[in-house]
Amino acid sequence: MLGVTISACLQVSMIAAAANGGSYKEAYHEAKATGTPLVILVGADWCPGCQTMKHSVIPALQEAGDLAQVSFATVNTDQDRELADKLMQGGSIPQLIVYKQTEAGWQREQVTGAHSVTETRGLLRRVVKRLMSR
């Protein structure tokens, strides 16, 4: 029974860590080194849509394995305004940005606004597929 409890706690902590995302710098270097797409959730603590994406949608995608083949990070617009400004196109948040390094350089796609798990999964798959074919 103790083993099951420990396993459940580890899974919850892994999902929570994934929802928080790694640092942008770590994810960028991982994507560059491995060739995986770089997925960044840009948002803010005061934004309800951002919190939905960060605490519900992203953990569900992580648990289902949808983020296993990408390098993922979150960027908080209030804590790292300079980086957020460089990454964002437009002022609306949340923005889910996907980069893929190609021979022509970094290719970029984004979706703006809060989306359901199903919508986000479909968007990520389409965007990653499109970027991988370039």
C-alpha cells in the first residue's frame, strides 16, 4: 500500500512540475540539442485562461504523453517581461508557442487563448506535424 501511495505522489509531483514547465533556457537548449520542438506557454498568474492552461490542460496533456516528444517551458509575463515580449506576437495571453529548428532556422507557430485539452492536443499535433514537414 505504501508503494502505491509513493507512486501516486511521484506521478502528481511530475505532473505538477510539467505544468509549471522547465525554464525557457533549459527547454531551448534541450530543443536545440535534440531537435525536438520547443513548446512555450506564455501567460500570467492573474489571467484565468492562463491558469486553466497551466493547471488543467497542460497537466492532462503531460499525463497522456502528448508532451513527451517536445521540450516544454512556461514564461510568466509579469516575472520575465523582456523574454515574454520577445516570444509573443500580439498582446493577448495565454499564448502557446511552438518552435522547431530547421535548416532554414527556427520556424514558429502559435495559438492564442485558452483551449480545452482536446483542442490543444489537436492544435499541437497539427502544428508540430506542419513544422516537422518543413
